[in-house]
Amino acid sequence: MMWHVSILSVGLTMLVCGADLAQPSDDAHREHAEPTARVESVPAVREMGKIGAWIAAAEHGQTVVVPAGLYREHVRITKPISLVADGRVVIDGGGRGDIVEITAPDVTLRGFTIRNTGIDLDRENAAVRAVAPRVTIESNTLEDVLFGIDLRESPDSVVRGNVIGGKPLDIARRGDGLRLWRCDRTLVEGNTIHDGRDAILWYSTGVIVRRNVGHDCRYGLHLMFSDDVTIADNQFTRNSVGIYLMYSTGVELTGNRLIRNRGPSGYGIGLKETDRFSVRNNLIVGNRTGVYIDGSPFTDRQPGEFTGNTLAYNDVGMMFLPSARGNELTENNFIDNIDQIAVAGRGSLEANRFWKGDRGNFWSDYTGYDANADGVGDFVHESHTLFENLMDREPSLRLFLFSPAQQAIEFVGRAVPAVRPEPKFVDEVPLMRPVLVACADSAQPAPVVALAASAFGLITLGGAVLALSGALGSAGLRSQPPRPSASGVVAAAEEVDA
């Protein structure tokens, strides 16, 4: 009986000790506790500042002009007014909560510098949050903010000409620079978003996104369940992904520049189960994967259109999952991508077409010729290199790119037809010259003008240097005595000998 009691005592002791060990100490709580600023929120009843007092005194439809200065307050706009900054007006949130909240329709917020939100991801602290329709937010600078502009059920709104900069946090702890939730027919134009998480559209129809710039974010632009969206003339660079379309229908991408998006995914453009889309006249350069296609188009109602795009210097020009069917690629330029076309996993591209009528695509690695000079190659363009085929099945083999191992495998593939794989794709009418891309207006015209001016200056300087060198050369020739002829030299030599 005693040994039963002893065992019971030992068991209870272990249970209590285990509970003590499992219970974190106060020091552990303090070590992993969130900073005070993260959990502290703005009180429901705020102390009204100067801007709040001016808003309270304004009539509906009135324009409230805020004089230049620093205002440390949180602003709530509950009536249809225009709030306009006169000079440099800074609204500082003090690292707590949201800063500007708009709850009335037909509000305009223009010209402010808004900075220093809270950092509570659960509460989604934002610089500007609107929950009413027909809101205009333009020409503002948002600095050191968790979420930038957050529109919730704000259809027919305008977000124009804002600069939105996130907090210096790890990308997983950042908020979205721009978020639209059920904001049909909204215009997003001429904004710059940097160092945030995403610019994202949720359940928003008929939105126009044009002439925006996004860099150093996770997704430059992300669509989720958003239909009939136009994405034009934007530039997305140095993001993990440039543009990613998911579960959306009727999307047009035209004239965009997707440059050096090389994060873990590294897509210039990604499409997942997207339907009735058109991708035209885009410049897709220096990404890990230029275009990534997964289950798109989602139905057979309309082929996926890729026309007039330039895909250059990407690790992979276009990557298809075997589920991608019904895409048509015509008059695109595939220039010096390490792998022009890839298939992720096992499968074929038979359900996709790489030409239409008598027009295919330009391939920088095409080895055929054009005997009749009609601009179309006389032989089809096929891709059936053995090493590419092996890389599609085992992406880890990319480690051996440009190595003697790759060269040896390619030699075997050429020398032994039995091991040569079937072509991944066929372009029946490859183009002999690159297609001129009809680029739309640049999202950043100033650098283009500057480059043109620099080029003109260099050409002028080069011409001046050539003219000066020519003039100096002519003067030097005139100042030198005439050189003797060969006969004169011989005669002088004979005289010396004599």
C-alpha cells in the first residue's frame, strides 16, 4: 500500500513541476510582450484639436483651409466637406491608432503630410481610413504609416497623386499601402507606394489603376475577386511580385513596366484562375519569372491574350503550370531570357498557341532564316533542349546553369536523338525582327526627358570634341615642314656617303 502512495506522490510532484515548467515566468511574458505603442489605441472620445474644431464649425459642402503648421491630433470627418492644406501642413498621429477617419460621403482630403500611425496589425492602424462613398484623397504625403489609405465600401472614390511610405519593419509586419474593399468604380491614379506590404483590391468592380509607381513592397498590385479592372501605364519594380491577379475576370493590363521583381516568387505578372484577361504592350524585364500562369484562363469563354509584350533578361520568360490552357501568344518579343518558356512540373503546352494566322513571336534564340524576306522565319521555332526539359522537372538543376555540366548534357541531347525530348512548344511562324511595342505614356516621364537631354548633350559634346580635334590636327599639319619624298631621302643619303 505504501508503494502505491509513493507512486501517487511522485506522480503529483511531477504533475505540479510540469505545470510550473509549462507556465511561463513573468520575465518571459515581458520578453515577448508587444510594445505599448502596438496595443495602445486612440480613445473613442478624442480630445478635439484645432483641425477638429474647424471641421465641427464647418457647414456641409464647405471648404476648410488648414494653415501651415504641425498638428498633433487625430481627425474625424463626419460631414461632406473639403479639407485642404494651405502650405506644408503636418498631421502627426503620435504613434497611436488611426490618424484621419472619414465617415461621411463626398469628402475631399487634399495636400497634407500625414505621419506616424500606430503599429497594431490587429487593429490595422491607418493614416487615412474611409467608410463612405465618393471620397477624394489626393496630393497627400503619408510617412511612417502602417496602413496607408484604407477604403472600405467607398465606391466612386478617387485616390490620386499621393505618396505613401511604410514603416521600417520586416515585410511580414507591414500593412498595405493601399487597400480597397468593395470600392466599385474607383480611380487610383498617379500614386507612389513604397516600403509597404501590398496595394490590394478586394471585391471591387470597374476600378481603373493607372500611372502609379510601386517599389520595395511585397506585391506591387494584387487583385482578389475583382472584375473588369483596367491596369495601365504603371511601373512596379524591386517588389517580390509586380502584379498578381487572382480569381478575377475581365482584367486588362496595358503599357505597364514590370522591372526587377525578384523576391521569393519574383513574378513580373502572375495570373491564378483569372478569366477573360488581356495582357498587351507591357515591358517585363529582369524578373525571376516574367509571366506566371496558373489555371488561367479559368473557362473557355475567351482565350487569354498576350500581344505586343517584351519579355527580356528574365530568368524565365513565361512559366506555365500544366493547368494553363487556352492562351494565345502573338507578336511578343522574347529576348535573352535564360529559359524562354518553362513548364512547371510534368505536362505539355499543347492547349496553348504561340501564333495566330501568319504572325508568331520574336525569339532571340531562333536559328532559322528568312529566304524570301517576308519577315517570317522559313522554319518553325521549337524548344526541345534537354537541359531545359530536365530543369522543368527538377528546378534545383538550375544550379548548373552555364556550367560544363549543362554543356555536356546539351551535347548529349544533340548527339543522341533518342534522348532528345519532345518540343515544349512550337511557333509555326516566328518573326525575324522584334515587334515595336506601342508604349503608353510613362508613369515617370521626367527621367525619360532627362535621359534624352543627356543623350543630346553627349552627342553635342562628342561632335564638338571631334570638330576641335580636327581643327587641331589641321593646324598641326600646317605648322610642320614638308616631308621629303622617297627620292629626296635617297639623294640625301648618297650625299652623306660621299
